[in-house]
Amino acid sequence: MSSRVSLLLFGLLSGLMLSLPACAKDLPDFTELVEKQGAAVVNISTTQIVRDAGGLPNLPEDDPFYEFFRRFAPPVPREQESQSLGSGFIMSADGYIMTNAHVVDHAEKITVRLTDKREFSAKVIGADKRTDVALLKIEATGLPKITVGDPNKLKVGEWVVAIGSPFGFDSSVTAGIVSAKGRSLPQDNFVPFIQTDVAINPGNSGGPLFNMNGEVVGINSQIYTRSGGSMGLSFAIPIDVATQVADQLRSTGKVTRGRIGVTIQEVTRELADSFGLSQPNGALVSNVEKGGAADKAGIEVSDVILKFDGKVVHSSADLPRIVAATKPGSTVSVELWRKGAAKVVSVVVALMPDEAKSVQAANKPDDEIGETIKRLGLVVSELSKGELQDLQVPGGLLVQEVKSSAARAVGLQRGDVVLAIGNMQIHSLKQFNEILKQVPKGRNVALLVRRGDSTSYIAVKLDEK
């Protein structure tokens, strides 16, 4: 009996061992990909000079002059160096490198380190915050470069590989699968993100996402996390979107986009049914900018945009990307659904205001302090005629500083422009203060705030003191 059991166990173990190589062959092997493509991935380190209003001189508390400076001396301006790390990849043998815009934002010095330990100073050719893409240049030749793939051919469930410098650990390789395609994220209307479960951590930003052919299909840009580390939700910018941006940055140093001047929302099944649409597709127009491209073309509130320039608008998130990628000044056809019937109109696409113009008011000299609105915890100032023209608004106040925790909590930021309180447009500081005086203590006020190209109401509670 025991001999039979032994033979049976031997047979089972033999069969298992024989089957292991076959199973192993089914698992992906990333070694060749890493060997061939790893040299084109670089480490990027940046140095920023952080300036603040300062405080006491660097004196110990037991110093006899400490109390004097604490009570009577003005703040001493201070500068501190701040360093950060990121990743990037070489696009061409003559030294063009792609990374994330946030990796090099406000950098005073950028150093690129190759896998062979050579280091180069890099300059920023251009950066686009809306897509989070930046193009750098180092003075070198004969560099290894990546091969660009087609992210449109990616399939959900397909293996992908990331190479980067998480936490400063150069040339780290992680792998996973494509979790979803065409993801829309808050505040990112121009990028149909590739979602993966590849382990991405601080320092991976700007690094490449490879398919199994060794082609770059995306730039690792963001993660969703509650802990600060990887939680299996990472997002990459499709490489075709990134290269379109990089081409413009290389040729002109900036990116131009189209706009038509509409506010849109998603078409739910209930809305589709009420409008007589068979499917909940398209973008529902909830507001039309007066005098804008859409207004001139005859587009109306309650229209549903189904196609733009021949491209199908599956959801509301598709329209901003399609319009932005359209050359300003071109005339395109727009297919609408209006009052139960299809309609086609022609639109002359306008130019989206330069992002630099939208935020330039935030870069006023520090000596232009503005006026402190204590009840809101804001420091604001009036806009000049030139700024009003650039922002294309009749009036408003620039937020120069956000002092109260209540204002910060609701999302107000330096550089925002307050256009109105409730339905009353703001034209001057005096008028703004007069309106606030009429609001009871502890009440919420609705501020119409312009940030970049978007406008929305933000409710702020007035200080009860």
C-alpha cells in the first residue's frame, strides 16, 4: 500500500515539475526590453530658490538680542534651496528630453544624469501646464533614444513597464497592466489618461511607460494615493498627446489651442431621453459665451454636440480635447442635436487665451501689496487696464494672498480673479467693501472666481469677528 502511495506521489510531483517550465513561458519577460531601452531613461534633479517674507535672524533663544529682534525688528527676508527629483527620457540623439512640467516648475537649475553616470545641465525649451508636458535640451550628441509607440493600439489588460527614479533610486523597473484608457481627471480636460496598476511613486514623474514592444506609449504623470505612495492607481499622458505638445514647444516655445466658448455637461440617460436621443452621447451645452465662436455660429443652450470636425463626441470630456487640438482660425463643421433633430453648423475656431496671460496678474511685484479684506482673509488689488484686456473681463480684483484657513479650505488661490459677489459684478475695491459691509457676520458669500480659462462660484464664510 505504501509503495503504491509513493508511486502516486512521485507521479504527481513529476507531472508538476514538468508543467512548471510551460507555466513560466507564459509569464512576460521584461529583461530584453530593459536592456535595450533603459539607457534612454534619465534622472532629473532640480534646485529651486524658495523666497519667503522671513522671520527672526538665526539666533538662539538664550541670545541677549533674541528678545529685541522678536519684539522690534522687521522680518528678515530669507532664501532657501529646495531640491526635487524626477525622471525623463531622451527623444532624440541630439539631446531633446521629455518630462513632466511639474518636475521642472520654478527650477533655477536642472541637472540630467544618464545611466552611464554622465551629468548635463539642461535648459527648458518649453513647458505646458495644461498637459503637464515639458521639453528639455542638453548639449550632447549620439545619445540613446526611445522609440515612440501608438497608445491608441493599447488594450486594457495589456502588460506595460515603467522605468524611472522613484525616491531617487535610478533606473527602477516596475510592471503592471493597462487598467483603463481615456480617463478624465479633475482639472485635466486636455488629456485622456492611460490608467495602469504599475507601481509609480514620487520620482517616477516624467518617466516613460513602455509597451511590450519596447515602445513608449505614455509619460507617467500622476498617482491616486491616500498614503503618499503607490496604491495601484497611476495615470500616464498618452505619448501622441505629449509629442504634439512637444513639437509646438520645440518650434515656438508655447502651445496654441482652439476654443469655441461654451460650457458643457455630461448627457445622462435621463437627459438623453428628455431630448429624444437614442443614446446618452455627446456634450450638452449649458452656457454660450456671448460674442464667442459658438455664439457666432448659432450654437444655443440645450444643444447637444455630437460631432466636431468629423470626430465623434462620445462624452462631454471628449469635446475640450478635440476643440483644443483644432487649429485656431480653421472652419469646422459641428453636428448638433436640437429639439429632436440633427443640425449641422460651421464654427470658426478661436484661439484659447495664452495660459501666461491668464496667470500673469499673479506675478505682480511684491511691493504692490494690495488691500487686506479681513472679513474674507484675502489680500486683493484692482486690475490694470492691460490686465483687464488680457483676461477679457470688465472688472475684478486680483487675489494676491490667501491668509485665512477658511478661504484656503474652499480652494481660493493666489492669482485668482474675483469677478462678482453673488450676481453683482465687481468694478473696484471700494464697491467690493461696500457690498461686504451689507453681509451679516458669519454668513457665506458666493464669489464668482476666474482661474485660468474657467469661472465658477466659490462660497466663503465671512469672519465673525
